[in-house]
Amino acid sequence: MSTQERRERERARRHRLIVTVARELAEAEGWEAVTTRRLAERIEYSQPVLYSHFAGKDAIVAAVALEGFAELAAELGKARATAGTPREALAALIHAYAGFARLNPSLYDAMLTLAVDLPFGRPGTPAPLQAAFAEFREAIAAFAAGRDTGILAEVAWGSVHGLVTLTRSGRLPADHHERRLATLIDQLAASAGRR
């Protein structure tokens, strides 16, 4: 192995370590606790080394968000693939999404509530974001009935995100969360026949 290859491998390892430690710290203490100084201390590298990988905290949060979207896309795809009917696939996807948000609160915040410099829904959208959205589009396609599948997927994603966010913040009672998800699934699945 050449010196250059070794350096590149070490740089990739440090990059991965920074993202992993930022994510762990955020899950343990919240994103407010994630500072470049604390990350540098935790990974045992200087802040200049950290800045050689990321321009700052926002760039680290964006890297964590990308990782999260890749994981979300995989979870949604797995859920959708295990279902028998289109309605079951939609239900499985929505429940997998809500479960992902519940199990990964700080990761979910990085992905969908904190301001990150990631292009959504336009040219240059990173592949992990596109993959997660494609799962919604696939799940809703059976119910499109000639309508724009992309718009329906945006409405489905926006609706489940809203329910998850309002429930997480305590603005909607948690004890009705499953009923709200079931109502959303019913509405999305039934909309194909009502035109």
C-alpha cells in the first residue's frame, strides 16, 4: 500500500469517526452539546484536523443527516418489501418511518428539523435523500389513479412527518399516535377511488 493510499484511508477513517461521535453525542445530550471543541476532545484530534474534514458544525450535521437518510431509505424499503398488498406496503412504510423517528430522535432532527445545507427535491439532491423519497413514491403509486405520484408522495411524507413531529413535541397526545397513523393510511389508500 502506498503512502498516499494510507493517508486517504486514514482521512476516511477520521471522517467516519467525526460523524459517528457527533451522532452519539447528539443522541446522548442533544445537538446543542455537539461543538467542534467537544468533538475534537472526544476524537482526540485538534480542532484544525476537524476543520480539515468539515467547515463547521453545520457540515457535520449535514453528514449525519445524509447517513440518516441512507438508513431511513433502507428501513422503508425493507418494510415495503415485506408487505403483500399495496395498502399493506403503504402501512408498513408509514409505521417504519414513525418508528425510525421515535428510535432515532437526534438523527431525525438532523435530517428533518435542523437547518442543513442539503438540497431537497431539486437538481443536486444527494442519492440518500432521493432513495428515501423514492420509497414513498413507490408506496403511494398504487393509489395515484392518474395523479402526480411525486406530489402524492410529498403529501404522504409531509403528513407522516407532521404527525411524528407534533407527537414528539407533545402538541398531539402520544396515546392517539397509532390511531392517527391508521387514519392517515386509510385516507391515502382511499383517495384513489375518490376522484
